Amino acid sequence: MTELLTSPPAPPARPRAKRGEGQWALGYREPLNKNEQTKKDDNPLNVRARILHTYSRLGFDSIDPADLRGRFRWMGLYTQRAPGFDGGKTAVLSEEELDARFFMMRVRTDGTLLDAAAVRALGSVGVDFARDTADVTDRQNIQYHWIRIEDVPEIWERLEAAGLSTLEACGDSPRPFLGSPLAGVAADEIIDGTPALEEINRRYIGDPEYANLPRKFKTALTGHPSHDVSPETNDISFVGTVHPEHGPGFDLWVGGGLSTNPMLAQKLGVWIPLEEVADAWAGVAAVFRDYGYRRLRNRARLKYLVADWGVERFREVLETEYLQRRLVDCDSPVSPRAHRDHIGVHDQVDGLKYVGVAPVVGRISGETLLALADVIEEFGLAGARLTAYQKIVLLGADPARIEDLVARLDSIGLSARPSGWRQNTMACTGIEFCKLAIVDTKNRARDLVAELEQRRPDLDVPISINVNGCPNACARTQVADIGLKGQLVMHEGRQVEGFQVHLGGATGIDAGFGRKLRAHKVTSEGLGDYVDNVVTHYLAGRTGADEPFA
Ligand code: SF4
């Protein structure tokens, strides 16, 4: 003991040299992993020409593996999971072994209004090339499956003729934008952000300067007070706000993202006028490109940089190095509590109506889209917008024909008066097509909705259920009342499909992540009983009908 007390003190630990994380701005230009190498070897945008002129002619086996599993994503193409492999195989088999030799294709809509011609083009692609598949995703994309490489040129031709594109719908690039489905028609809109989204798209999508980002870069923009684009969970969000002197504009939020290490976007507390949004977007994208972490893929999202720097430093770098001006300070808008999917029949500012409809967990079909195009024409509607909740909003309806319209939409599977369960349940792609999936999601969620509609038809409070096939949280696991993360769980001594439950997550004024309760692991088969029990518990404990579930 004495000896210990009298020993000379240990020399102070030498400060560890800070290891670079692959930030280009700090001189780390050499690729530090396979993904970075692939991007450096050839700009991913160049793969379009090879698809058009080589791969579509010579077939699947002619595709360079670096294109197939890397650069194709910049064209909205992912390889599709082969049918017949259970979730246990996801970790065991290689990507090649899981290949179906078909593609999943995403079409970006970027919050634009889809007229009848665009909806018809989307439907015809589903029917003619995708075995009648078409899903509405929570990023306002239409997603197809079973696409053959031979058909891609004709698909692009049809889509591009209708003003649509798959460019940078995936990959380490500016992914599809979320825009307010009510832009330009809502009576309570703060500002219509449509021109800004169009400007960003026109200037930067397909621009090689912004096509090699450290990781995906998700954009949301809304001028609606309901914050209907999930701004908390995007890398960059512009959210409508009113400056006391300058009037309507946008605050800038940065660094949101879910997956395995979820973070909510942080508000800069600034005011950006409509005409400067595109510049601000480019500035943030460039900060991400130059200072983002490229060494480790699981540290590469913008949220890690924002978390390390803090918003003050982030803003300072943005202003001094990229915008060359100070942004105007402004109190950030208060986040709402209300749901944001715009389901039902509502007034527009111009005396017409809009109608929000709910497919079941975003699953529609090419035929449904063709029928929807007919409805748009027949009722003289302005068109359709997709929502960030796997729903569709139809704009410009004549108030005198609303009931006929609602009935017609219902007849094609698009309900304007859905049950709360149908309205508030989302599901990601899952094991049917996604190679990363561990469990089935779409079919399980569809059956769950039907079961809960039977068991609890009159529940008077909305409860959101987000069903995800793996930890990647594409359907926003952590911000649902009941968030479900697919995994294998033990049941009667064997592994079966199931979910880890996250309870009580939310966006808006109560934004926060659901609690992950160790004991709350449920088999896929037992999901209906589990939700019913949770609801029973909530109803027994609440003090009034206005007490939210979360
Ligand atoms: Fe696939 Fe997982 Fe995303 Fe679902 S959450 S679509 S299973 S990666």
C-alpha cells in the first residue's frame, strides 16, 4: 500500500492524435472504403449511358459488379431480393446469393403535382414492366419491383415524357425531396415552397458537383403549419416561418436521421426568403460533401457532423465558407401536435376541395394508378400529390361532386374515410423485395390493419404503427406511437419472425424517440394481441379522451 502511495505519478497520457474521418476539406481525398473507391473510380452519374447502350442490350450478366451494387443506385435502381429466403438468410448469404436478377426502381416525385398524364405513365410502367407492382413510399416516391434491365430505357422514356425521373432516387446523393402535399392550396399555408424545390431540382439534381456525397442526403420542405414532411427526420429541412419584419420565409433544420443511431434535426433559428432557399440548400449540401465523414459508412450521415460540431459552428461554417453572408435570425416556428397526412375532404383556399386517401400501407398497383388517372380526368381534378405517410392527396375537386368522387376513389381501393388503423399504419418494403430485411412487413401490416379494424373499430384516438423489416428504419420506427423493428425472436425454443417494439415515439411538439423496452419483443404472429393489449392498457390508464397515446 505504502509503496503504491510513494510511487512516482504516471506520466500524463499523451493526447491521442485525432484520426481523420475522410473529410475532403481536411485533405483526406484518398478513398477509405469500397464505396468511396467506387465513386472515385467513376462518377456514378456516368452509369446511365452504360445502362442505355450496353447493359440493357446485353442483359443482367453483362453488368459490372461495381455498377450493379453501387452506381445503379444513382439511377434509382437496387437489386431485388430473390424470393424464398427467410430472414435468417439475410445475415448468412452474400448479396449475390440473395439476388433475384431483377430490380427495384424508385421514381422521385419531389412533392410535385402529378397530372393525369403523369399518373397514367406511372401506372403503365407498373402494368407493362413491373408485374403490376407500385408502392407509395414515405419519401413520396413510386417504387416498382420485378424490373428487368432490358426494359429500363423504355421505362425512362415513358417517365421522362411525363416529366418524371429516377435520377439520384438512391445512392450517396440528394435523394428525392419531401414537399407539402398542400403547397399552393392550403388556406392556412405560411408560404408555398414549390418554386424553391423546383429550383433545387433544376440546378442540382444530376450535377456532378453534388453527386458524390458521403452518404444519402434527404431533403424536406414545407410551408404548411402542420409540418407535413417529417422535418425532424431529414438531413436538411426548410420549415415555413414568419419573420416579424420580413414576412414569410423558412427556418433551416439540419442533421435529422433515424436508422440505428437516431437523431432529430436541429433548428438553426434563421429566416431564409423563398428566393434564397436553393442557395442555402447548396451550401448545406456542400458542407456535408466537404466536411462529412467518409471513413466509416455508419458515421457518414450529416447528423454525426452536426452532433459533433453543434448548430452554432455548423451555421458559422455555412455562413462564412459557403454563403459569404450572415443569415437573418428568427425564432423557429412552434411544432404542431396534429397529424399531418391530410386524409379526408377539406377546403382549399380557392373554394375547391382536396381529398386525402389512404391505400393500405402504401401498397397500390399499376392498375390502381391507371384507374386514378381516369378519375383525375373524369372529375377535372388538378392532380395528385404523394405524402410522407404513404398516402395520396387529390387537389382541385368540385365541392358539388365530392360524394361521387369519394365513392369512385373508394371503388379503386383509395379510401378518403379510412379506419384510424388504416390511416395511421405504415410499412417499409420488407422481406418480399428488400435484401436487408429480416421479416415480412407489407403483408403483415396489411393483415394487422384488418385484424385491428375488427377488434377495435371504434378507437377514438389515432395510434401510429410503423412496421420496419430491419434496424434501418425506412418507415421511421422510432417516431411512431408503436414502432416495430423487424428481427428474429425466440418462441417456444425456435427463432421466428418478430419485432422489437419502440413505444411512445412522436414528431411535432412532443418529438422524441419511442422507448425500446427489452421485454417488448413480439412474434409476428402475436402482433395483433400485443397491440390490443397495449391499447387496453392505455385506455384503462388515461384520464380523458383527449389524452394522447404517447
Ligand atoms: Fe429494407 Fe430495412 Fe429499409 Fe425495411 S427498414 S426497407 S427491411 S432496409
